[in-house]
Amino acid sequence: MMSSLRGEAPDLLERWLTGKLAEVEDPTERLAVRGYMTWTHLRRLRASNAPTTAHQASSIRNEVKSSVKLLHWLNRRGQRLANCTQTDIDQWCLQGGRMPLRARGFVLWSCRHGYATRVDIPPPTPGTDVATYPDDDTRWVLARRLLHEDTLATVDRVAGLLVLLYGQMVSRIASLTIDDITATDGVVRLRLGREPLLLPSPLDVLIFELVDRRCGNASLGHTDDHRWLFPGGMPGRPMSAAHLGKRLRAVGIAGRVSRNTALMETAATMPAKAMSELLGIGVTSATRWSELASASRADYAAEISRRHISPHSAE
């Protein structure tokens, strides 16, 4: 079985790559992506004595996806990888986020092998990198599954969505009560911080379904003798954070990474004060997340500025 796993994953990746390469119009650029994938990743995976993990495979796919996105972006500007300039790369990097960093290996490899000339993507600034989902779409794919897959337990769907959408800690979710939920004129709100949060549909429906079906492991059906939204096995006690976290991992929700991704993306679009009041995190913490979210964009902007300063300007 172990040797089967070692042989299967690289072959699956190679088949996936063949389909992805069809998105690259220029034959030379297509050759560059294939060369990078083959000599940087596939050769290493096939030579390894350890099985390829799902995380490794996902990370490699994300590198290729980001590289293809870079090529598409250049092509829309009338450029090719072979003649693009550092200014082109800098402009692409100003989109921010992790996507430009994921294409860095491909860009450096292309320069070493003659597919590009003297361009670079700056590495991440030390101390600003946090564990988040490597793929831009992963968080939303998971959220859509929890929103719409009714074969999953409502407990897992609601808890998972609170992590994925609002960056809530599992311990905070386990302590929620029905008093944290309000409904006025058909609008459902959940209090996570100082200001109640408006819940979108169908999360609002799932919340009320959870209220209706509340029962702990020690109960034999619906019970109203407690106010916990996530009751546990002991009468009158909430579900433990450890047990809730285990349930979420069983449905594919990695608590810390999911929470980091949600907070990072929220911080990129919301002022720190509002983030603190809605999500129930401290102002200092919210400010730090805002700094982390903007660090990549700021770093690229600073690097571009330094590159365009004339060497005689300080004289």
C-alpha cells in the first residue's frame, strides 16, 4: 500500500498538470510551466521514500495555479514571460495576498533556465507570515460545503462556518448561548463582540435549526433546560472545545489555519475597530491583523519605490 501511494500521487499531479497546461496559450510558456513542475516537484516526489501528503500536493497545485495566473496577467497586458520587466512583476505583486509569493519559485526557475530575464518576486518579510490556507479558494469551497451539504450535522456546519467566516476560536464558539442570538423583522444577528453581527442566509436558518435541535450527549432528545447553543455530554454544561475541535477536523476544518485565513481576509477589508467590535477580538489583536494583511502590499510598494530611486538622487 505504501509503494502504491508513492507512485500514485506524482502521476495524479502530472495528469492534473496536463489539464492545467491547456490554459497556457504560448507554447514556450507552456514548456516553462511543465519544466518547472517536472524538474522541481515531480522528480523530487518520485525519488522520495516517503508518501506524498495531501498538503504537499495542494501546495504544488497552488504554485502552478499562481504561475498560470501570472502568465495570463502578462498576456492581457501584451507581454510574455520572456520579455516582461521587473516593473511588470512589481505591478502584479501589488495585488497583495499570498498568490504572488506562490509564483516566486516558478519565476526564479524561469530566470535560471532562460525563460525570463532578471526579474524577481521578493520573499516574505520575516515575522509577517502566518499559517493560512495556501489556496485562495479553499476557505470558500469549505464554507459552501458547510452551507449547502445537508448530510452534515448542523452542529458541525454552524461551528465550522463561525470559524471559516468570522475567525472564531473553538473555545468561544463552545461558550455561545441562545441569548447571543436575536431575530427582529426576519433579520438574524449573532453577538460575538460588542456589536451584533448580521448573519447571511442560509447561516441564519442553520442557527435556528441548531436552537431547535439542541441536545447534549446525555439527553434523549430536545431539551430546553439549558441555554447552551452547543451543549455537551454533561448535563448543564457546554460541549468542550477539544471535542468540538475534533468534530471540525473530522469534516476538514483546521481550526487555526481556518481562523487565521478568515481574520487575515477580514482585516484586509475592515477597519480594526469595527473588526474588534463585530468579531469580539481585542483592538490590539485586530490592529495586528490589519498590519499583517497589509504587510505584503506595503512591502512590495516599498521595494518598487527603492528600485525606482535614481542612484544619483542621494548625491
